[in-house]
Amino acid sequence: MKFSEIIEKLGSSIVAHSLTTHSDSDPEIAGVAAIDEATPNTISYAESNKFAVLIGSTAASALILPSNEDLQAKAEARGIAWVSVRHPRLAFAQTIALYYHPFKPAPVIHHTAVIDPSAEIGENVAIGANVVIQTGAKIGAGVVIHPNVVIYPDVQIGDRTVLHANCSIQERTHIGADCVIHCGAVIGSEGFGFVPTREGWLKMEQSGYTVLEDGVEVGCNSAIDRPAVGETRIGRNTKIDNLVQIGHGVKVGEACAFASGCGIAGGTQIGNRVILAGQVGVANNAKMGDGSVASAKAGVHKDVPAGQTVSGYPAVEHKVYLKASAMYHRLYEMYLSIKQIKKHLGID
């Protein structure tokens, strides 16, 4: 499409663009690319001045830029069409969606699928090869179920949700509309509930429910457990990366983001818009307030106030962690100084 068509589709987010001064420069845009890998007839983006050097060398025909006159001038000098927006990365994501549409199979049921007669299947549902849908399951309209998915009895799946190949949706699970469950994920698996006895461990049956609200996305090979009683709940629009473990009875708020490798122990309560970076661990029954952040590999063992960022193991406030980290690199120097002072004072 023409660059001017992209500008039109980006709509109200636009602050300014080069077509106001160079209306004859309206290149054909055939795709999107990273700024350092762009080729002619592609569009890319830059977020800040650290991209200035790349603007000087990119082969892109158009750029999405912030409200930065210096960057705009660099693009102008090279004859690159540009559009200025408040949030360049967001606009670039919207532009990618203009060119790339994820694979969506036709709404047909493969002849190898095994569907219990009591299951309710909505309109325009795509069901792939070797899918198993068990007793009493309810599948909403427009749902896509890729090959080898297993849906246990009485599961509910909301409209337009996508279940990718080889994921398992176990009993007592309710998944909302517009969710995405990626390959190998297990939703509603039994929580790790065992009671110690003199003879060993007694299994506590996990009779609770697992609830994913609308717009939740769960990455490959992640697991969300159901509890002994009550429910495990993941709030609306929360995004969960690959290889994340969420224990039984965890309550997660809306619009959270958990990076790969996180482990969240049972009973944890996580507020809205919380971010867990890679390999964060959250201990049993800890609470994280709205807008809090745990940086990579943090070990959260106690409650984190709303809006606070924590780091380290055990996790402490990020500013404290940075000071401690700076001090760590001086420990040997401090050791030698103390040794010298002790020697001077004749202290053994």
C-alpha cells in the first residue's frame, strides 16, 4: 500500500508527517522491517535519539518517528518519508498488523476429531486433526482448535479463543473470549497439593476451578494449576510467556505481563498491571500491589507495595539493590583495607 494509506489507517495517533511538505513523496510500502535490516519499499521505526545513526544508514523507504525534530530532519535529509506519532513502537505494531495476518484454518471439523455428543459447539468453529472434546464441554463461536488439543469434561471456551496444537485444557476450567493458548500449555492441571503423614504424602484432591478472563494469552509449555478449593484466576488481558508455572489458588489481576521462566507459588495475590521479568520466583501467599515490578531472577518472599520495583534474591527495593550491587564489586578491596587496619592496630 502507499505510505499515505498507512498514515490514514494509523489515524488519531499521528502528530505530523512528511507528506505535508513533500506531497510528491508517497512511496509504495510492501512490508515492515527492523531499521537496521530494512530494504527499499519497507517501513520501520525509531523511538529515540539512540537510533539517529541508523536513520543515517537505513534503506527503509519510510519511518515511524517520535515527536523529535532532529530525527525528522535526518529522515528528510535522506529523502525518507516519515510519520511522527506519540508512541512509535505501538504504531509500528499496528503497522505490522496491516501486513501480517496469523494463519487461521477454515471453520471445519476434521474427520479424525473425537467430539462427545453432549459437547456444545458454536458457529464457525475450526477443529483440527485428532482433537478430543469430552463430555459437556462448551465451545464458543469462532473458536480455533488446532491439532491434538485435548479438552476435558465440562470445560468452557469463550468466543474467538485460539487453542494451539498439543495444549491441554483440563476439567473445571473456564476460558474467556479472545484468549490464546499456545502449544504445549496445560490449563487447569492438578495443583501440587499433598499433606504429610507418618506413612508419607497424602494426596489432596484438587476440586477447585481455573478461570482465564477475556484476552488472556498463555505461552508455550506453561502451566496454570487448579486449587483444592476455590479458584485460580488470571485477570483480563494478562499476557504470560513460555515456561511459566502458576500455582494453585493464585489470583492475578488485569493487564499483567509475566516473562519466560517465572514461577508463582500457590496462594499468591498479584494486582493489576504487574510485571514479572524473566525467571522471577514469587513465594507462597506473597502479595504484589498494582503496578509493581520484579526484575529478572528476583526472589519475592514478602509483600511488594503498589508501584514499587524490586530486584535481587531475596528481593529488595531496586534502589537498595543497585547500591548493594555496587558495593559487592568493592568487597575484596574493603577486605584488604580492613586487613591492613587490623594489622596496623595489632588486632588478630
